[in-house]
Amino acid sequence: MIDYLNGILEKKTQNEIIVDANGIGYKIAVPNLTFSNLPPAGSEVKIYIVEAPVGMYGGLINLYGFLTCEERDMYLLIKENVPSTGAKKAIEYEDKISKSFAQFKTAISTKNVDVLVSKFGFTKKTADKLISSLKEKIISVDIKDNDDNVFTQPNAIVLDAVMALKSLGIKENQAKLAVSKAFEDDESIALEGLIKKSLKFIG
């Protein structure tokens, strides 16, 4: 069983990437959150893997990949516990709840159908199914509040660093992730140093 792949990102499209690990190219399906935070093609990348058998007898295996264990844990929670939810449908759900895993967890725990419908875009029928299937199990998933980071408080240096990275053609989500990591390491860092350090996280 593959836990993760560490290699070179050879190719990326909206729903699929190819990672070269030790000379073998692995084709991996990815959700939107993972795709939006990927480094440029040619960069080194670590992808956490879920293997999904294809067909009645499981003769083939599809790979699904995630940049963090949290993303993978949420995917597995949905795929393994929500009725009539296969590998691809679980990816669709993951794309919706990636707006905020923490708020999704709270909505499930508090049985808040309105939030699941209005914020995450589920139908009421699907929201009811998610609550019924996950309310007892989602508590076991360790989810960091992805709204609770350096961007919840106004910080001129952080925002300026993100703008600088965006001006270099880096996607906003990727820029925010890199700046957040760099800033957490040294909150007294100056703007120029923060930009340089953030670029190292992007590769």
C-alpha cells in the first residue's frame, strides 16, 4: 500500500497530475484544493495517497492524491462512511468542503443543515445524509482551523508579501500557504526576508 509519493511533479492539469518517483510516473487524481496549492511543474512534491480499486474485481487501482494528511483524512471519512459515495463522488464532496474543513466539521457536529446548504453548496437531501453518516465520526478527525492563521488578523507585512508573490505569477492560495509558513517561523521578519523565505517554501 502506498502512503505517499515523494518525487518530481512532471505534469499537472485541473483534475490530474503525474509524479515521477524514482523513475516511475504515477498518474494521480487530485481535488481542487490540492491542485490550487501545487508548485510549478518540475518541482519536488510530496503527495499523500489513497488507492481505490477499479471494477468489480479490483484488478486496476486508481490513485487519489492530497497535499496534507488532513485533506486525505477528510476524504477517507466521506468515502468510507457516506452511503453510495465512491472515490470520485468523495472528491466532489471534498472540493465543496475545502472552503473550510473546520466550519464543515462544526456544521456536521451541530447538525446545521443551513450552513451545509448555503456555504458549501450541498442539497438539503445530501446535507441530511452527511450529518446522519458523519456526526458520530467526524469528531475523531483532527482538523486544524484553516481560518485560524496569520490572515485572520490584519498584518501589513504578510499581506504585502502575498501581493508580491502574486505579482510573480504565483497563485493566491499557494502564496498564502507559503507566507503563512515563513511568517510562523519568524514573526519579526522584515518584508524582503519574508518574501525570500516564502519563495523557498514554494520551490
